[in-house]
Amino acid sequence: KSRVKDAYDTKAQETGFFPGGCIYFGYDHSRQTINGKVGSVLIPGDTAETIKAMFRIYADPDTSLREVCDYVRENNLPVTVVQNGEHIKRRFDASNVAAVLKNPLYVRADKNVYEYLFRHNYRIIDDIDDYDGIHGLFWHNYRSKTDRYVKLGYHEGLVDSDTWIAVQEKFASHIIPKRKGTVTRSFLSGITRCPHCEHAVKIDYTHNPRSGSSWRYFSCTAINSLSDCCDQRHIKLKVKDVEEYVYEEMKKHIEEFEVKGNTPESRSAEAEKLHSDILRIDTEVAKLMDKLADADTVLFDYIQERVKKLHSEKTQLEQKLFNVERKVKKIDTDPIIEPFKEWDSLSIEAQNKIARLLIDKVYVSDIEGVTIHFAF
């Protein structure tokens, strides 16, 4: 069994052909010759339209997996596939849809995807320059926590990188979709987290009919799970106090953002500096490599160490550049700054929408207090 797996892994890492088995939903396949070798290549099928819709709908922060299923059914999107010569109608539930949405097979993998996978400890077979924003990825050992790896396929992806990454980040942050018909009790709803177990912290409401009093309170949702790792199931911090603190911090953050001039122009200047630093490293490495041929043992060892250090510096600079360019693409402060000026007159739902744009997570703890992770 081990030898069979080793052989499969070796073959999977050598080419971008479809490795065999059941054809992935969204694709058909055809025999093609690439680089002198013949193999099966995935090609978009009738159900590709359904895949694109699934990603598009779920990328909305307020959409649940069940709503994706409902959309596919209500719009009669194609779900029929051919298996063993028979036409079979695929049935989707939330878990099936989640498996599809997490698969990098469907992304048009570019350098942003490479960076995302690198940051999430995937072993990446291909060089970053091969991530052309066209081809998808085969995902191997995806259940492994230590040796998940990806290989660029010869097939074209179906979904752009921004959408795919947004969906992965939604899964990773455990965003709880806003259910229709429910009441938003605070502008913090949906963004509070427990720093001890990373579960969501919900805002509950209690009313005492005898005294006529009512109050809101925080509770860690780990109490509803099988996890017993959380030390704080019930949180004593008052919701109102946390709201006031977060509001003041949001106000400061917006003022700092405007004062510092974090405009696309200034961020572009930062990106240019990073590009220049990367180019400087590439130039130094090229000069060192030219000296290798005439180097003695001492110089050879020095050059090796220096190149290794420069490579590490370059990797860090590329990560910074990736973050800067992603922020330039995504940040549009108009929907935040202007409505924020009318904060007191906004509904809780409108305040919550602004808070979600401005804040990634608010960690709430009786021990550690309140920690805010801003989105930019």
C-alpha cells in the first residue's frame, strides 16, 4: 500500500495531467499531448456554470452554505454528471458544497494564491512564476496536517483568485452568516471571538419580566460544542462597555488612516520601494553567482551563505509586497468613513455592516480584556 502511494505521489508531482479516478464536478476530460506526453486533461463541462455560481454566492459574507444549495436548486443550475456511462443527478448538501468550495482545483491560480498557500503551510511543487492566473491546482494529501501539497494542473481554473481566497478566509474565520429574520443585538455581532479557543462569542439577551429589566451579555459558543478547551464559557465584561471602547478605537483608527495619507498613491510608493529592494537582491545574487566559477572553497562557502540569507530576505519582502498590493486592491474607505460620521443616527444593522468592513475580529476576554484586529 505504501509503495502504491509513493508511486502515485511521484506521478502526481511530475505532470499536470488529471491523475485518474472520478471526474471532478464542473469538468469533463480529454486526451491531450503536452510536452511530448499523453494524458487526460480536465476541460470545463456543463456543470462549470454551477461551480462558478457556488463560489460567487458564498463569497458574500452574509450567505450560508444552505443558501448556496437553495440557489442552485431554485435556478435549475446543471448538476447532472456522467458516471460509468450513466447520467446521474448530483445531490448537494452543505458538506458537499463546502468540499467543493475549499478545493483549489477550481481557482485560476496566480501569485496571490501561491502566497495564500505558502502562508497556510502547503508544500508547493511549482515555482511562483508558474502561477499564471489561468491554471487550477491538484490538491494532494489534503487531510494531512503535515504534508499537504499542491501541483499546477494543465486544466484552466473556473474562479478568479480574489473570490477563491475570500471564500477560504470566510471558512477560516468561521464567519456566522446573518440569518434572515433574526435580531442584531449589537454592532459587534458576528465579529467577536474568544482568544482562548477561537470560537465565536455571541451576544445574548435576557429579560426579567418581574423587574422589567433586561440586559445583554457575552457567551463563548464553545459551550455548544464538544470542545472542552475553553476556560471562559461565560464572560463578565459588559456589552455596552465593550461597544463604547470599540467605537472609540474605530474612530481613532479612521482618523489615523486619513491623517497618515494611506491612499492608493502612498501605498503604491510603498510597493515601489519593496519592488526596488527585491530587484536589489536579485542583482546582488546574480553578481555572486557570476563569481562562483572562479571561487575557492572559502569564497564558495561565503557565497552560498550570502545567497541563502538574501533568499530569506527576498521571501520576506515578497510577503510584505503581497500584503500591500492586496490592501490597495481591496480598500475602499468611502463606504466606511462617510456613514461613520452619522454613526448615532444609523440602525444597529447599518452600524454592524460598517464594523464588519473595518474590523476583522474583536477578541473578548475577562482575563485579557478587549483586543481589536482591524481589517486594514
